[in-house]
Amino acid sequence: MRIRLLTVASVTVVIALNAGAGWAQPAPRSVKDGVFSAAQAARGEEIILTECARCHSPSLLGGENNTPPLVGEVFQKKWGGLSLDELFEKMVKTMPTDSPGRLSKTEYADALA
Ligand code: HEC
């Protein structure tokens, strides 16, 4: 009786492990799945307004000297299908154009949110 119980228990463990393996490759998530928090977005808004709006305009719809928009249709078309990682890299490596990489990684991540 005791041996039989053990066998049942180990079969259960094997099934659980197999089920777990099926979850090892999660489906890709998009920003629409809520990958950032409201607090992060609020901090990011502050950063965008103080660090980015002077060139990209306060509306973020694009500024002088062909500075591109950071919101809206044109921006969506360009970045919509790309990963957040690519956009993050672009920001960290090139923004603000007059002092790239000046912000902390957390600040860039908040701005991205
Ligand atoms: C001194 C002006 C200036 C500031 C400040 C600035 N940017 Fe930019 N930004 C530009 C210019 C000019 C471009 C276009 C050239 C390029 O892509 O490198 C650009 C391009 C971008 C792009 C690429 C947009 C696209 O569609 O190609 C992103 C994203 C971006 N900026 C984010 C930011 C963020 C976030 C900040 C604040 C942390 C910031 N920028 C601050 C001038 C600026």
C-alpha cells in the first residue's frame, strides 16, 4: 500500500514537470499587455517634459529641425513592430542628442514607459 502511494506521487511529479516545460517559452508580450506600471509612467512623464520636450516639443509631436515625434501615427508606424529593447537602445545611445547616455538606465526606462 505504501509503495503504491509513492508511485502515484512520482507520476504526478513527472506530469507537473512536463507541464512546466511547456511554459518555458512564453508568448511574446506587447506594451498593450501592461509591461510597465502607472508609477513608472508618471516618473517618465516628468523626465520626458524636462529632458526631451525641449527638442521633441511639449506635445511630443515633433519639434524644429525635423526632430521626429515620440507619439502619434508617424511614431507608431516606425516603432510599432519593433521591440522595446530597440527603442530603449536608441534612447540610451543617442538621446539627448547633445549629451547621449546622460540619464540613468532607470530614468531611460521610465521615459520609455
Ligand atoms: C537636443 C535635442 C534633443 C533632445 C533633448 C532629445 N532628442 Fe530625441 N531626437 C532628437 C533628434 C534631432 C532626433 C532625430 C535624429 C535621430 O534619430 O538621432 C531624435 C530622435 C529620437 C528618437 C527616434 C525617433 C524616431 O522615430 O526615429 C527617439 C526615440 C528619441 N529621440 C527619444 C528621446 C528621448 C526619450 C529624449 C529625452 C531623454 C530625447 N529624445 C531628447 C533631438 C533630441
